[in-house]
Amino acid sequence: MSGPAFAPWLPRVKVCGVTRPGDAARAVELGAAAIGMIFWPGSPRAIDVATARAIAREVPPFIATVGVFVDEEPAAIARVADAVPLAVVQLHGDEPPDVLAQLVRPVIKALAPSAPGAEARAARWPGWVTLLLDAYDPGRRGGTGRTADWTIAAAWALRRRVVLSGGLHAGNVGDAIARVRPWAVDVASGVESAPGVKDAARLSAFFHAVAAAAESAGEERA
């Protein structure tokens, strides 16, 4: 008698830089585990609280709303998080680990694994903080369209929970999943027709590529 059939391993998908409620609804339909909204004014995907509230209304229970902040004061983060509301806070700047004491929500910390001193900075963040691994750019905070260093990311993924970000799209996410084995993947520009405007066909293709990669990984282990 054969054993039980298990579903293939499937990394979670966070769709980030969402600016329109309809895009959030479509991402959720396709299987997104998290919807990311950016509150840093320097981003072309930045939104205000009123827009974020409208987006959050499209996100059902058990799907996370994630707010992205860059070097923002904890009190300001809390005000936005309460107003939307947000389930998770993502820190995408040069925030020190001691800011955790002032945040009550789960935290994602963005780091570039190929940046100078990245290994030491990662070690300063406790294991319960999920690390988002993005491409290194000293002048921009994500959304560059460039991939992170997958070799370093794969080594980090063996030690702790990581979200792989940076230049992912339907054409490369399968390879990224196979090489890094991340807990989750994060996509923004790779499913857009313009900054902040998610393209339905590209979104669908991305989720199909993630599912195909998970199916392939399951066959390899069988």
C-alpha cells in the first residue's frame, strides 16, 4: 500500500508595490500569501493611507498585508499600520535591530546579501525576523529590476527563513526557486506594465511558473 500523497513544496508569494485594489484582488485569486504596499515617498509605487485602506479591503483573512517603510520613525510606522491596518512591517532602510523593541507587529528586514558587511548585519537580526534578500544598489531601495546574489541567498536560506526578491519574473523565478529554495518569493516590477500597475497576464504567468517549479522540485524528491 502506498503512503499518503503530499502536495509539492510551494514557496509563498508576496506581490509588492501594489497601488490598486483590483491588482490586490487578482493577486489573491492567484494565490498570493501577502500583498505589499509601499509608504516610502521616494518610491514610484508609494501610496497614501486612504489608498492602502482600499487595497486592504480586498485582502481576505489569512492573507498578510505588508507595509514597506524606509528609515521611518517607529511611531509613524505604528500610526500607518493601525490605520490601514497592516499585519506585517517591512523595513527597507538602514534601521538598527533595536527598533524591534518599538514595533509590535511581525517584521521583515530587507538586506542585500552582496552588499559589503551584509553577513554581519544579517547576524544582528534575531531568527524570528524574516529576511528579504534584494539586489544591492547603494542609491535605490528595491524596485531596481536586478536580481539578488542567488548563491549567497541560497546559503542564507539554509540557516533561516528568507524571502527572495530582486528582478524576479515568470522567466526566471523557477530557476531562482530551484537554486535558492526560499521560504517565499517577492515580485514587483516583474509583473508590471508600469511602476505600480500590475499586469494580469504577467501576474498569472508568474504564479504558474512558481507552481511549476514546486512541482518539479517534488518530482526530484520522489
